[in-house]
Amino acid sequence: MEYTIQGLAQLSGVSTRTLRYYDEIGLLKPARTNEAGYRFYGQFEVDMLQQILFYRALDMKLATIQEIIQAPDFQHKEALKTHHAALLKRKEQLEKIVQTVEKTIQSIEEEQPMTNEEKFNGFKEKLIEENEKQYGQEIRAEYGNKTVEASNAKLMNMTEEQYEAMQQLEQQLFNRLKEAMAIGNTKNDVAMEVAELHKRWLSFSWSQYSKEAHAGIAQMYIADERFTAYYDERVSEGAAQFLHDAIMNFALA
């Protein structure tokens, strides 16, 4: 069975404009285009659009989706199993946040305050899930499952004060990194303070610190575009590279 672009849009809920864009960037090409320029999609394209929407539901970038589904070893069935597991995990995490909201409402209505730990557990779990989704594979490959699980456990056991302190410290890191970049020297006192702040920030979740591991994580900041974007988007372009250089000077001193 074939679908016109309007038919596929109606079937999937995806706009015709989006489908045309997917065609333009090579993410989802129609099975054929007739002489009049009308696009037609077959069952293969329908299945691929479903995969794309699954990945989009996991907040994955289009460029990453394209790399995955167009890889020579891409397997439709295995991808569905992976989607299923990821969505179940997200469902569980969202249910815990819903429970937290419900408990908060109940505590207000019944004047039975929640503990501070109860208030923040859902958000800490969300932070862990986001880290796993974005960087988990690379971090586990670099440091091993045992280290990552220990880090996640330490994060979950944080008190409200520790969690807030971690967030404030990261913002302080961003601010000082911006100042250090304005100076433009990755070896001066401000740059070394940035590296020290980064060390302190890591220590909130790391079970133990080493200069070698610190240098290793810095290397990942410039080797993986997702790590690079994390700092470049929050500070300014080139922030990840500057932070890497500062950490290397700090860790190898």
C-alpha cells in the first residue's frame, strides 16, 4: 500500500511540512516521486517514520537519528526492543514525579509536610535519567558500570542542601569560566580556579577523585559534540575547549 504525503501525514500525525523537511535532509525519503513531483511512501517508509518518532519521543536529535537508522547494521526489531525499554524507564521516572506532586498536594491539604528528601527524589532520578540518556554509553565505556552505578547512588543519597549546593556550584563554575575565557589564559589563577570548581562539582557524584579521571572526562568534553554543546550553550562558544585546557593544566601540574 502506498500513501501520498497528505495520507502519511494524516496517518502519523506528522505535518506535511515536517515530512518534506525529512526528505530534504535525507532522513526519510519517499519510496518514489512521480513526474508531477508528488511524493509516495510505502510500508518501509511508514516503519522508518515510526522509528523516527520513537527516537524523537526520547528527545534525540535528528542528526543522531539519521546516523542510527541509516547505519548498515540497523535492525528494526532490536531498535523496537530498545525503544520499549527506554520508554518503560521514562514511564517509571515520570510516575515517580507524579507521585511526588501528589504527595506534595496531599501534604498541603492535610498539613502533613513531606520530608525534604521526598520532595527532591523525583528530580534527582530525572537528572540521572537525563545523564544516562545523553552520556551513559560513553561514560560506562570509559569508566565501567560499577563506577557509574556508584556515582548514581551517591547522587540519589544527596540531601536537599547538597543537591542545591551542587546546582549553585555549577552556576558558579559557568560564571568563572566565562571570566577566565575573557582573560584568555588557561594557566592563570582564574583558569585554575575554574578547574578546581569543576573538581568540586564532580565530587558531588564521584565516589573518589583522581587527576587521571579528571583529565579523562575533560578529554570527552572535546571528543564528543554533546559534551561540547553542554558547555558551549551555557557559557559561550569555545567554553568546552577552554575548560578542557584548564583542567589538563590543573590535573597534569
